[in-house]
Amino acid sequence: MLDSTQVELKIGEVASQSGVSVKTVRYYEEIGLLSPVVERSQSGYRLFNSQVLKRLAFIKRSQSLGLRLEEIQDILKVYDQGLLPCPEVKQHLESKVEDISQKIAALSTLQSELQEILAHWQEQKDQDTVISTVCPNIQ
């Protein structure tokens, strides 16, 4: 049960104050991201304590840094045990940096390949080439 000293917010209020849609709040609750900060009233309404806003802000910021919901859930599990999850956050962010570095390297290689193709581009081709290939510049 929610602590009686905590503010009880309905889902619309949570959405409005957090900038997260009602549908997203429902989804986050469904997958367990909000379980410690939500209860159901006797009439079935979702009631959130004020910590939901801090939790949603963390989720939004984590997503903006490229973390997936599964990674965020792992981090929140540590937090819900009463621990600061900073080592877990750092590990995930280091992994993201490595992924980005690999993508940058792959994009750089692709960029070089495209520049090479364009540097040797030929517009006019003889009829035999047209029959035997779609675009000889890239084949």
C-alpha cells in the first residue's frame, strides 16, 4: 500500500506532470518499471506516489542516452533494493560508447567506399555494358 504521507497521483496527473503519455505510463507499469510507485485503489484506479515523477525522469534521461528499457529495468532493480545503481549505469554507458565507436568506424569505412565510387563515376556506358549490368559504377 502507498505510504499515506505520499501524494497519490492519478495516471492523467502523472502524464501531465512528467511529459510522458498516459499510454506510455501504462506500458511502463505493465512491464514493471513503475511497480514500487504504483498501487491500485479499491475501485481499480492506478494511484502513484510522488516518486513516480523522479522515476519517469530517470527513464526518459536514460533513454535519451541510448539505454534500452531492459537495461533501465536492470538499473531500477538495483535502485529498488536500496542501492545506488551508479556502477551499473556506468557499465551500460561504457558499452554504449563502445557501440557508438564501432558504428562510427563502420560509417567511416562506408563513407570512404562511397567517395571512391563517386570519384571514379562514369556517366556514359556502351550498349553491351547496359545489357550485362544494372549499374556498372557500383557492380
